[in-house]
Amino acid sequence: MRTVVIALGYLAASFGLPALAGGQSQISAHEAREQLFWHDLYGAGGTTLYCAKAFASGGAGGSLSISPIYSNKQLKSALRCITDRQCRIMTPHYAYMVSDLHNLYPALSRVELARSNAQFAELDASAQNAFDDIDCDLKSSAKLLEPRDEAKGNIARAIFYMHIEYDLPIVGQARMYKQWHRMDPPDAAENARNEKIGGLQGTRNRFIDDPSLVEQLIAD
């Protein structure tokens, strides 16, 4: 699977996209990220992204994890650093990237363990359901994962957000993410989440506010 890298400056000039905002600059400490995520963003509970499992407030005593859509492994690869310390030295904004709430979703810890080392993809009918025993619609094959349809748009818009805000490459098939965005447009829950994150860290996901921007971002 090829890696699609799109030059941010070219996009802004060619398609008139809003200028790079530089990402969020409010949350950098791990403890602050955890507190805001579980007690402010999901303080009233919520639903896991990949398996649609409802949970109460507080993170369910360790059975849940925070899942970065643009994974930490992919982030380090894009920034060409290995450890968190090295990444912070090479890229001062790294701590803010890692803590950006727009890129973070709740997931079952067991599922996140598999997700963190895999890449999103469209899989054929031969792919197996990796978590059939817990009734989770998540297909896997050779370090590739295909999430349930209702999560695909959220994933695409989080990746597009990280790409445009932090000048990161789109890892995977950009046109596939565009198709996911079209198939699963922002719903009331995603809009409410965007609103809440805007209040917590001062940035919004422009692809939720204006879904048509994706059409300018990726050519068919």
C-alpha cells in the first residue's frame, strides 16, 4: 500500500484552503491530555469508535484506551524521530500533536493494542473479523484494519485534520479516506464533539465544520 504525501503549501495555493492554523497550542502534558479526554470530553461517558461499545464516565477502570487515529508510530515516522524525547527536541510542537483531542478517540484497550500497529484499509471478503467474540465489526489482514462503516468518516476527517494542521503526510490511500468521508458524513455526535473540543483546546476540525473542504483537498 502506497503512502500518499500531499504538499500543504501547494494545496493552499491551488485550492484556496484556509491557511494552516498550526494545530492546537493549549494541551501538551500527558496528564492534562488524560484529564481533559476522560473527564471533560467524555465526562458523561460515550461510545468507543471501533466497536460502538457504550461506556460510563471515567475510562471504565482500564478497559478503555485513548486511540490516536494518526498513530504515534505513524507520527514518529513522519517526523523522522524514534523516541518521544527525540521527537520533542526535533519538533517543538510534537507534544501538542500527540495531545490534540481531534485525533483521539476512545477504544477498548484490547482493540487499541491491535490498532496501534496497523494501517487503515479496504479489505476484501476473505478478511476475518478480528474481534468477532465481542461483536465488534473490525476486519483485519496482515497489519491492515478496516473499521465499521459508521467510524470511517470520523477516521478520515481526523487524518485530514492532522494533515492540514500539522503538515503531516496522509498515510495510506487518500482517495479511500475521501470515499469514507463521503459515505459517513459528520453526524450530530461528531459535530457536538467538535464543538466541545473547540472549547477545550481552541481549535476546531474544519472538515467537520465544512465537509466540502475535503473535495478541494483530494482530487478524484
